[in-house]
Amino acid sequence: MDSHTPQLAEGQTPAPDGLTAEQQSGVAKARAYARELQETVFKDVVAQELVRRAAEAQPAASTVNPGLRSGVDARTLSVLSRVYVGSINFELTEEHMRRVFGEFGSVCSVSMARDTATGRHKGFGFVEFDVPEAAALAMDSMDGTMLGGRALRLGRPNNYAQAVAQGFPRPPPERIYVANVNRAVSEQVLREIFTPFGDVTECVLASNVNTREHMGWGFVEFAKADAAVQAAQAMNGLELAAMVLRVRACVVGGPLGPGMAALDAEPSVAQSDHTGPAVQSDHGSAVQSDYSVAQPDHTGLPAQPDHSGSTVVVLSNVVGGRADVDDDLASDMAGEGTKCGLVRKVVVHIATQAELEELQEVCVFVEYAEHEAARRAIELFDGRWFGGRRVAAALFDVDLFRKLTSSDTMVFIP
């Protein structure tokens, strides 16, 4: 080192190059003053900020993500939970990809490279999940799968090997990951289904504090490793409550969260039985208005009174019009509808000229055995994309449904 180069004390930051001696002296004094403030005036502020950062680094009490709960770096988990998808049909959208890959676990994001000139995607992109196990399942199941007439190509991001090299806790061999679980299947039912393979020590499903339901994926842990191996082999691809289970060994280890039990300690963020619209309070939280205000209707359906106990759901915007209706529409919708509960009947209704003032030309009615199933169907269908169209769903008056559809012929009874 040059003998004329000034030595820096430990923790001292070098002054910017090109400053005069007087300017360097001023910089040194400013930094010394800032350090003094840090240790005196701002001491409490600094301590509070450190506590805040530590709290933010902790996973939510309700999370069942073992990686997060064991302290694995969030960036590493993000890479492990991401897959590259190539050879995508140009007519498919991000929403299509979200729906297709959603059976492997909760999809955090779908990003598709786009042509800046045309705005169309370039046929490839990335899908990121909540947990690495979902990404691994997608890799196992979707590489080479035909979608929209093209065979998908799946791979890992370029920085995947680097993320793996960062290291993470290995999962216990007794634990498996389970996805595409119907919301009607509880943790207890899932435990009973896997018990024949061996003693189940833990069975948790990821909870959603907004809907108060599980998110369709979770973990099952056995007392013995060979039970987990047998269960993964036997149960992957098994149909349960009209949905195909996806099961595999775990990727990242760590403690499991409480699953659905976490909802007992979590306040409900959104309630479905509001009598008025939610409004923003001065404190930034959602509160319930005392007034019932008529909201603009964007569904194309007639304004309906509150059918809080109805078992009938009406779906609009499923097809463009009468010409788009095919013989399989009712059975297709029944297949989707059974994910929510027992379906009694599905009717494709073509509106008469007199009804067109209040109904869309084509409406699909789904009648359930129970109201709870109809309520779940609203959550499943409303806002969902089907055949490139965004579906709207609402409860419908049972008596009016029977009157309107009494002579309809496009009826499917499961």
C-alpha cells in the first residue's frame, strides 16, 4: 500500500474521491455527527426499526410453508418455487396458465415475455408458486404435456443451481406434499384417507384468512418414512371429490405451521354476509357501512334480492351467445360445479325475447343440494376465466329458477 495513503479506522467510510482537504474534513464531521445522532437522539428509533425488520422477517403465524418457518432466505425460496414454461400457445393468457398450473399449489405469479411491438407474448414465461414442492410437482407432471395443441417445455430458471447451492434444510422422509385438494375435504378427512398407509402424525392444509377455507394444498407426515413413500406412489393421481390429487415427496424441510387451526386466532378479514358495502375508515381498515347501497350491476343478470339461503347459482358470460352453445356445455359445468358439493341439476337456459331485458341470451343454472355448496360455487366461478371469457356468478331465486327452466331441454343431472 502507498505510504502516503491515509489509514482508515475500523468502521470508517472513505471520503469520496476528488474532494479537497477542506471538503473531506467537512464530510468526516458530518458522518461523525450522524453517528452521534444514531447513538443518542435516534437510539430508540433505531431500536424500533430493528424490531420491525425482525418481525417482518418472521413468517405469518398461519403459514404452513416449512421453508419460511425455518428461516430460508425468501429469494432462495422464490427461485426454488419457480418454473420456466416454454412452447406456450399464443392464444393462451396468464389467466389460462394460472388455472392450469393451479392444481399443483397456489400460484403467486405468472409472467410471460411480450413483444413490445405487438403486445403478444412470445410463447414462454415463468410460473411461481407458494412452495418449492408445487414447482417440483409441475416439473414432474407438465413437461411435454399438450396444451392448446403444443407440447409444453418446462425447466428451471438460470439461477436455480445457485439457489440450491445456498443450502436449505432437507425435508424429513416421513413427510409428503399434497395438492389439488377439494375445499370440501377437511384436514380430518384427509388424515383419515392417508391413515391406511401408517400412523399420521401431522396433517395440515394452508389456510386462507379471507375465505376461512383451506387453499387446496398442504402436508401429511407419517410416523415412518416407508409409509410416506407408499402414500405418495399410491395417492398421486387419485380422484378425490371430483379432483385429482397431486402428491409427491417434499423438497424443503422445516417446521409445519398449524394449518386450519390458525384461523381460530386470526380475525376474519372479509365476511360474506354483509348487509352493506365495505368502506374505508379513517384508520385504513375495512369497516361495514350501516347503509345498504345499491351497487352497479356488471353481470348482465337481473337485480336480485338477497337469496342468502338459495341453492341455485346462475352463471353468465360462459359463452358468447346461442350459437356458441354445444351439447357438452351442461355436463362440463357440472364437472366443475361438483368441486363445491353435490350438484342436483345443471340447466343451460336460452332467454326468450321477453327475458332478454333482464337476462343474458345464455345463462347456466347450477342447482346444489345445499346452500353451503352454492356459496362455495360463487367463490369458485365468479371472476374465473372459462374458454377465454370471464364468468360472473350469483345466487338466484329458487322459485324463479324453476319457473324459467321448466320447459328447458338442455338439462344435465349427474
